Amino acid sequence: MKLKGKRVALLIEDDYQEMEAWYPTYRLQEEGATVVIVGSGTKSTYHSKLGYPMIADKSADEVKVDDFDAVIVPGGFAPDHMRLCKPMVNLVREAYESGKLTAAICHGGWMLASAGAVRGRKVTGYLPIRDDVENAGGEWVDAEVVCDGNVITSRTPEDLPAFARQIVEYLEPASVKSSV
């Protein structure tokens, strides 16, 4: 239970990529973190690209960055919807600016770009968002996982093991790391 006491916001909207939302949720819970599913507030249940439901615990306007140690943005086309929700963009921006872990996979980099969290950072994501990342001031890197300061990014579902491992390692308290 390396992450006991840690609180993580996982953002959700319709058209999310199933594995990119569920894998980090379960992996972090397995390590003892509390994962709060944060939706845009347009409804309580959001459906993946294949129709799998995920129920939001809270809406973005009901939470504040101080409630969390990290914010994770899964991919699919959900981030395109998320960018239209000012409270979601603000949550990502505030997490990034306060030095909290801000992580995204696949199209999730769209949210990081909209929140100003890629400027001057090395990041990766699904190849079609490369132009968006570079136009937002980020440096594109083609790697399974990239950690630059408090920003962790990955490309696709195949990179989920490395993505989740990097998030756990980042959030793991020094006292736990030194006792292993």
C-alpha cells in the first residue's frame, strides 16, 4: 500500500478510452490511493468509446486542487470534450501550477495544452496531437513514458504499464521508497 493517503483525480467525459481510464484507476487503488472520478458535471455517468459506463464521484466545479495530490487525464476523444469545460481546464492548470502531478495519456495531452501545462516541457502522447503540443510550446518526445518535472505523459494503451509505474513511483512517499 505504497500510496495510502494519496488522493488522485481522474477526469472523465464521454468517449474516453476504456483502458486509459480503468487501468490507472485500479492500479492506483491497488497501491492504496483514493481515486476520485471527476466529470464535467453534464451528467453522472459517462460512456467510453465502446459504451462502457464510468460514474463520476464529483463534478469539476465541486472539487478544488487542494483536494488532490495528482490529476490524471485519460485519452480517447474525451479530452476534446473536457477542454470545453472551464472548471476541468482550471483544475488541470491549478494542479500543474501548484506543482502537483499532472499526468495524461494519448489524447489527454490536449487538456495539458489547453491548461498551459506543456509549455517548456518534454511530453508525449498519441502522434496526431503532436502539432497541438508543439503549438502550445511543448517539446515532443516519442517514448512510452516521459516525466518532466510534475508532468507525466504516455502515448497509447500499450504504454499503460510504464505510465502507471511512473505515476506510482512519482507519488510514492520517500519513507516508503527508502524502506523497500
